[in-house]
Amino acid sequence: MKLYFKKILIRFSITIICFSSIFSQCIGDLNDDYSVNIQDVIIIVNTILNNDEVNYEIADINNDQNVNIQDVIGIINIILFEDNPCTSQINITYNIHESLPEDWIIEFYIIIDNLISIIPANQNNFNDLNVYAWNSSVQDPYLGIEGGTYIGGGDEGFIMVLEINEMEFEWNHMHRLSVIAHEYFHVYQLSINEPMNEPNGQYNPNGFSIKWLIEGTATSFESLYVQDYYNYNYFNNDLVHTELSSLIHTNPSVFESYSSNNIDNNYTSSVFMVLVLVKELINQGYTEYEAFRMIFKEFMQTGAKNSDWEIYFLDMFGFSVDYFYNVLQSYPLNLEGVFPSSLLSIEEIFN
């Protein structure tokens, strides 16, 4: 057993040293030096081998009430992959208009609280977010804030705009709630992928604006959220009724650009591409949870840019973008054929 731990330590030591990240004191920082690095791996290995005393709240990475090999792997993953998990969360200022129904406002704060817990947006790339929400039944109530549902940026930080269509309240439509998860997911993406924070009004090689990987994931995420928390199948009840574009088969690269929005209603074609990517990863031996985690989180954490995203795509998923685009042709243009499991837990995806 000791030899097994030593092999793990030797195998990762050089890589870890190269990728050490400076954090504020937090989980995994076993020697309280405000850094999660190779020294913390050594400490936890010695703890396991020699029964040394250790702060379990800091060392028990996976919260299984034991300090073991899984926690060694957990610290290694923090060093290699986490985007500064102990950085302070962004500051959110809420501007919730009185035109919104009280029950929506209650659900809004519940959803935001859940999302902050599951996918916190930390101050990696920006510090502040202002939320503006109102009912479309009134004129735009906030000076300088245009209506719609979107994330916008400026010199004073990002804004989340949620102008909820008044008919969605009348029809009790789930989109009035799912859109909260959709837009917050973009905030999360911005917090873990620095290139997404670059100006994107036109092609920027240093930015990241591959639409199907941004909007397809956000729409998939919101669908999984309401499926998990409201037992509502957004894929089957809503998205499935939107016609998929034949360009998925003939020219899928068009969905890399936001100029394809006119043929990508509700981003359903982008969702289809994301769900096919999930299926292909499952075919490679990954679990469904691992596949979604790779797409939702780990790929974005690579820092992929418009100029090099295809390289990171190959490294992350094990096949090229061209290969994937060719594979799309083997999937009938039927969203139902690539539906994810109805039992997926959002929290487990990001655990």
C-alpha cells in the first residue's frame, strides 16, 4: 500500500510543481501557507501512511469522513484544474422590479441561491454583477438598461438582464424560471474562461465565442436544472418541438458563430450538438456525469480561445472538431434520440 501511494506521488510531482496555483487559505491548504501545491500532497500522503494528525475539514476533500487516496486525487485536481476555488465570489447587486409577481421573486432567489452553491462565480476575471429583472408588461424601468434576457458587459462590470415576458406568467411557462439558470450559467462561464471576457462584437482571436459550445451548453444546463429541481422535462416539453437545422449535417461549423441565430431557434440545434458530444464521450467509456462535466466545466477551464479552441477540443475530448462534425451526420436530426437521462443531478455533475 505504501508503494502504491509513493508511485502516485512520484507520478504527479513534476506536473503539480509546474501547475501550482496560489489561493487564499482554503480546503486542500494543509500547511496553511495560502497555497495549494506539492507540499500539501506530501502532507496528506504522510497523513495516510503514518497516521499523522491533520485538519480533517481541510484534508477531507470529498467529504466522506475519511482521509484517503481519493483526497490525494482531490488535491491534485485542485492544483491542476480548479480556477482558484478559494477566491471570493463575485458581488451581486439585485434590482428586482415591483412589476414581477411575488412568487416569481421568491423562486428567483431560491434558484440563484442553488446556483451559487453548485456553480459559484468567483472573482477570477471580474468582480461585480448587477441583476435587473422586470415584467415585460411595463416599460423598461432602469435607465440605460435595454430589455431582453442577456448578459452584458461594461466598464463597471457585467449585468444580467431578465425581462420576463408577461405571457409566461399568464401561461405559467417554465421558461420564466429556466431563463434564470441559463443566464447565470453564462456568468459562471465568464468566471472560469478568461477569453470569454474579451470584447466579442466581431471576431476576436483572443476571445471565445463559439456559439454552440456557449449557448448549447447554457440551454442544456437550464433544461437539466428544471428537470432536476422542478421535475419538468424541458427537452421533451419545449425544445423537441423546435425544428433542427439540416446544416447540422451539411455545414455544422456555421453554429460556431452567433450569426446563425436565425437558423438556431431557442438554440436547439446547438443543444443537439452538445448532446451528441455527450453521447460520443459516453461511447468512449465516460459516464454521463463525466461527459457533462467535461463539456460544462473542464473544457471552459482550459482557457480555450477562438484561435486555438480546436486544439483544446482534441486534448479534452480525444477526437478532433472535424471528426466530431463528421460524426454528427450519423445522428438523425431528432432531439429525442439524444435526450439525456431524466435522473441526472446537476449537483452531481459539478461535484
